[in-house]
Amino acid sequence: MFITRYIERQCYDHILKSRKVLLIYGPRQSGKTTLVKHLGAKSGMKVLYLSADLSKNETLLMQRDLKTLSDLTEGYQLLIIDEAQRVQNIGLVLKIFYDEMSSLKVVATGSSSFDLANMTSEPLTGRKKVFHLLPFSLEEIRQDLNKFELDQKLDDVLVYGLYPEVYTSNNSDKIDVLEDICESYLFKDVLQLTNVKYTAKIRDLLRLLAFQVGQVVSVHELTKKLSLNRETVDRYIDLLEKSFVVFRLSAYSKNPRKEISKMDKIYFYDTGIRNYLIDNLKPISQRNDMGSLWENFIVSERKKQLFYQRKKFNCYFWRTYSGTEIDYVEEGNAGLTGYEIKYSKTKTRVPKSWKEDYDGKFLFINRKNYLDFLLDDIQ
């Protein structure tokens, strides 16, 4: 089953019309290799594909020798470097291709954005275009489905998530695929690229975060449960963010005396990963965590929408010290909008303090209208 990715058209147009190096960041197994190979075939160009996962390619590219690189790419129009973060000083290598080989177009992918981005930031200033590729979004899997058919897949999507191989696997294989992604990516690949000392601790941290989805996260509480200092916990969370495992929402506040302003909520990019970490892949009818699971799903899908549509919104949650809250808040050119997210409720009220203090919209997202919210173009 081939599913066209949302960013394909934009990446394809870039390859045809621009010389800038195309960088595609995203987690392993999110479909980067499939995408770039498809783009290469579609372009009609003569393509050289190099995977830096192979040590011979990694060593070759690390040399940064102009003649070697020129000989390597002679006769090719498009160079694709997959898993480019493995190449030492990859930014300088890409700069050589861009500066010295004007007839060659270059695409590079990286499974660890913090690594590839840090290495390419300065050398490729003004020479790159960046896209992110995350697990499938609802917009992508709906290509051959109407809204009714898409909604019929919701239960499986909530439980197993939307990593491409998971989504396209038979139900009997989904757990094995999830296990492979978690064990080979979350706890092996990422950790090898960093100086994290306590592998067990970062696994424990992920489990704690998975159980606290939808709640305000207390780093102080995490430090006590993990027996780690605050600096280490903050660094681990930052690592998990930059490797596309989790993301955070900060608190929205214009009145720190009444509202929480210095704490975050943390969500997983993929609900299947979250459910695997807490060892709960039970069907929806048997779960007792639907509130937090539903909130994670809606917020993460909205995050994908913003990524793929390249919309610049500031995203928050809102909560007063008295306990009044709004699950999700967006601030954009059109102003402020608060979203209350509930799986089964059909009605809710605008919090009085929100209505009094902010001139913003308020919308209710539930099981009946979530597709309209997650499939419409963002204005």
C-alpha cells in the first residue's frame, strides 16, 4: 500500500525549481526512505542513492575531498543521502556539494534532527530548505477513504498509532512492529547518538510521561521518582523532543497570579508508542484512559497539521490555580482560540474566567466533530 505524503508535492517542486539542499527530518520508520526514493524516481533525473547506515558510504562522505566527491557524483543529477546524521561534519560535506557542484541537486534525510540540524545549521546558512516527516496523519491516510470509512479506523489508530509500517501491517503483526520501533529506535538508535548514561532511567522517564499525558508535568516530581537531578531530567526531555518522541505545550498566561505559567504538558507524537510504553494495547472498549489517550491523539494530529501546512501558530494549554482549564490553545494571526477536548461528552461551557479575561474563541472537539477539526485546512 502506497500512501502519498503531505509534503511530497512541496519537496518535489523544490527539487525541480531550487538548488538549495533539501533536508528532511523525522523519526526512523516514519517513511523518509520511501519518500525520497519515490521523489527520485518521479523526478526523471539520474539518481545516486547513498545510505549512511552503510559504513562504506559513511566513510566515503566523511573524507570531504572535493575530487573524491566529484568523481563519486559524476554523471548524476540528484544525490540522496539517507540517515545523513551518521556522517561526521555532514554540514560541511553538503556545503561542498552545493558550492562546488552547481549541476547537482542534493537531498538529505536525518532520523535525529538535533544531530543533523546542529551539524548543518551554520555551514548551510542560506543553502537549505527543511521539511519534517512524522508518522502518517489522518489527512494522509484518508486518500482513498471517505469520512465514514476513516472514522471506522479510529479505534485501531488510537491503540496502535500511525507509524507507516504499523498502519499497513495486519492486526496480528502490529504489536511486533511497534516493539521493533520502540526497541530499535527509542532505546538504541537515539541513545547511541548521545551521551546518555542511564538507559533504564530514560525508559522509566518515558513511562512516567506516558502515564501523565494530559496532565501538567512536574519536573520536580519526576526527579524524585527517577532519583536524578533536575538538569539531567530536563536534558532527557529535551533529547526526547528533538528526536520526535514527545513534544510539550507550555502554559498560556497573561496573569501569573491567577494562572499556571511555568509548567508544561507533554504529549507523544504517536499514540501507539505511548500505549506500548505503558504496556496497554487493549481495545478502546476495555480501556480506562480514554480521556488522556483522546487528548494526546487530537493534539498530536493538530501538531502534524501545523507541521505539514507550515502554519506558524503558538500552541499552549491554559489552567488557573483554582483548577479551571482549557486543554489546548492556539495563538495565530486570527487571534486566540481555546479548545476543550473530550471523547464522549457532547456539551461543555466556556470557562467564566477565560471568557472574562480573554477575547478569544472557544471550540469543543469531541468524537462527533474531530474529523472536521483535523482534516480542514488551517486558516
